[in-house]
Amino acid sequence: MKLQLNGAMIETQAEVLAGLLDEQGFTGAKIATAVNGDFVPAPARAAQPLKDGDRIEVLAPMQGG
Amino acid sequence: MLDFYGTTLANGFMLGTAQYPSPAILADAFRRSQASVATVSLRRESGQDRAGQDFWQMIRALDVHILPNTAGCHSVKEAVTTAHMAREVFDTKWIKLEVIGEEDTLQPDVFGLVEAARILTEDGFQVFPYTTEDLVVADRLLHAGCEVLMPWGAPIGSGLGLNNLFGLRAMRAHFPDVPLVIDAGLGLPSQAAQAMELGFDAVLLNTAVAKAGDPAAMAEAFAIAIRAGQLAATADPMEPRDMAAPSTPVIGKAFLL
């Protein structure tokens, strides 16, 4: 299926969010996730289904004021 | 002693982590600032370079309290969702709540701010709201559950200092027991000293240090100024007056005409 990861269209085989994160190189990373604008806590990623056109945000610590 | 939501801080210097020329200079600036709090943010991570992971390791090594922000959020929904994501990543209840209402001045949308503060407080967050010096908004924020208020000195990144001395002085007088932090707009150490002399509990700044020619030296300059202003505030400053008053005793002066 096709979906948006941090604003870029990608093709994935993953069916749940946790699988997508592993597939895209985020294994073990300190990140927070949202699907279609809603926060998905880390423990819920394995059960979070993905569907065509979903918007996934993967955020990490960054400089801030 | 400075206390935010039951956490005691060594001093009233809160320093941002953005815009430094390099990570090494950022770390050096923090060392010389002796700041007790570092503000941080969340941004999109790439699975290839994983830049956020290195940044996080460096921030942890600073051994300071972490205050994540919701910078760039323009709606209650965005700010609340970002706060939840920050709580998970940074493992802290603290959130510097920004709901921006206007692009040119980056002033807060105070209506959205109060609403977001109420939602987050009810969800267990300890909210540090970036607000204006408006007393009514301040009161609403306190009723929403905030135990700290962070009025702006001037627009973010402007370096203009304390734009509304009357308003800030009134705020200090109106809420004598609430920890108050000047957040944003400071450009020089003298402005930070002035904020502390007014009785504010802390200052939060970023650009003034990060964009200085020598950020580490400027960080230390701010640290000295904040300490000076805080000490002066506790030393009960004299009342200003319009007319001169001789400081050298007049009695005993020789008659030499």
C-alpha cells in the first residue's frame, strides 16, 4: 500500500505501525508516532493497523527554544 | 529557592538548544551558563540518518532538567498531540506550551492556550504556558491548573528586551506567589538582570546566546546578570526619586568661601 511517512509518499508491505517503523529503519530509536494526526503511544504500535493513504508522523528529539 | 511543580532548581536560567553553530559550542554554552533547564523540541526523524538520536544523547549528557516545547503549533489539537508525543519521548510531565496565534509576532493565541492548558493539566501534565502579560489570561491559566506562568518580554527572537515594563510589573505584583518566567525576546544580559530585578523568578532565552558571536561567553554573561538581578531583587532596592539627594554628608562641611 501507499502512505505518507513524514510528508513523503512511500510504498510499504507493513500492515501495522510497528512493522512500518522496523521496515523504515527506526528500530530501537527514541521516537514518538502519530497516525492521521492522532498520537499512537509506543505500546499501541504493534496493534495499530495501517491503510492506504494514512499519514504517519515519526518525531524525535530536536533542538528547540 | 526556585520551585516549579515541586522540582527545585539551582538557578533561574533556562536555556534553549536551537540555532548554535555546532553541537560542541552548544555544550560549551551550557557548561558556562550553568543553566538548570534546557528547552527541546520534536521534529520529523529520518530512518536513514537518525539525527535526533545523536542530539538526544548530547542533551542527556548536559545533566539538566528537560523542558520540551510545542513550538510551531497553531491549534489546540496540534499542541495537545505534540505534548503527548513529547511526554513519551522525553519521559517528563513538563511541557512548555506554545499555541501560536500570529505569524509576524509569534504571539500566543491565548484563547487556544487556556484551552490546551486545561486539557493537558487534566491529563497530568505540568504546564509552562508561553503567554502575554495580560492579567486576565494569566488568571484563566491559573484556573486551568497552571502553577507557572511564562509571559513574553518581546516577540520570540527579537532581542528587544522587556517591551511592557508596566504590564510585567503589574503581573509580578498581581501574582506574588506564582513562579513567573520571562520567556522570549531577551537580547542582552542587562535585560535579563532587569527581569530578575523586577522580581521574576527565571528567564528563558535561546537566540541571544546561540546567535552571539561567542555563544559560550554570552551564556556566561547571562548567568552573571541573572545572578546579579536576582540578588538585587532580594536586597530590597531603593526607591527612585525625581530630585537629587546628596550622598556625601552636608553636616561638617568646611566653610571655604
